Amino acid sequence: AATAHRISDGRFDISAGPLVQLWNWRRGVVPTHECIEAARQRVGWNRVEWDSQTLHCPRPGMSLDLDGLVKEYAADAAISLLGQAGMTAALVNLGGDIACFSPPDATPWPIAVSHPDQPERPISRLSLVRGGFASSGTTQRCFEFDGHRYSHLINPLTGWPVQGWQAISVVADQCTLAGILATTALLMEADGARWLEAFGLPWLGIDSEQQLLGHLQTDSPDCHSPAAVTIRP
């Protein structure tokens, strides 16, 4: 979490719990500017007191939100345990966040990337020999108010939901890293693609205009004939 906060210039911040609670997408209410600013005063990784064994939130009302990190970490931990147990090939899929391994000469694991609004519709396919795959999106957990869609993903620097991307998927050596990069790219909004390119990793994004960007694109303009890409981290 500390590394994610650093590489994201403060946008990936697990202390954003007060803002996440304020923008409760199930409740579907847009908070006032005063409420947003009050919540922001209880957010900030630099305010959290942390050593190797202890985390302490010193300000009343502070809380941690591990969405975008803990499920991916669990996938990596599970795949590590399977390797230690002697498995030669394994895949762990926790709600679309994936960690896997197999021998270099084995058949790679097939993975389909789904459209964020139509889970049954693949927009790209890849074959992963070893590593992690994770996606982050803004359309599954959101609400609409006065004709405007508000995502569950909140930028702690502004206190407002992110705009621009519908979803981003990333392939990396670890599922945790893939998840952090995918979420941070969404938080970067218009700069997300440029920021991701600096890492040199395969990724696929769908912007607000339904356009596909990244290295896992299909050549089909209607997205019904997915491309196949083999990734060997």
C-alpha cells in the first residue's frame, strides 16, 4: 500500500475510507462540497502511523479501505502456497483477479477479458503462462443522479469519483501489482494511458467512448472476434 501510494503520487491511498463511505454507491446520494472537504481532512497515508507490525489512524473518523489491493494479494498468496505444496500448474481466480503458473513448455492458461457492461461478451483473449492479471472498472459499482454516473472509485486528492475510463486490465508478474496499476491508471483519468505505458506491461483499456486502447486490443472494430495474445512474464 505504501509503494502504491508513492508511485501513484498519492492517488492510491488506503486511508480513503471516509471518502468511500461518503460516496456510498448503494445509497446513491451526491454529498455536499462541505461534506467532501470534511471527509478529506480524515484522509492521507502520510497521516497514518505505521511500522512493521502496527498501523494506527490517529485522527478520529479515519478508516482504511483495502479495495483494489487485498483480493489481488490473496490471489498471489494462494498461488504461492500451491507452488510450495508441489503443484506444477495452478490458477487462482478471485472474481476476475488472477494469479497462475505452469511449466514453460505447458499449454498456457486461457483468459478472456470481458466487456465491463456485458460480462458474457469477450473483447480480448490472452494466454498466460505465469504471473498475474487484474482489472479495475467504474461501471459495475456506481449510481446515476441527475443523468450523471458516479463511480465507486474516489480520487482522494479531489474527493470526487473518477471520470473517463470504463475499465482497465493489466498483466504483471504478480496479481497485486497488476491490480494496483489498473486501479491507479483509472485514478489518473486522462493521464492513465501515458502513466501505464511507462511500465512497459501489457494492458487493455476501454474509455468513455467505448474505444479500446493498449496492447491487448482485438483487431475487430465490433469486438466480437477477440485477438489471442500469449504472455510469458
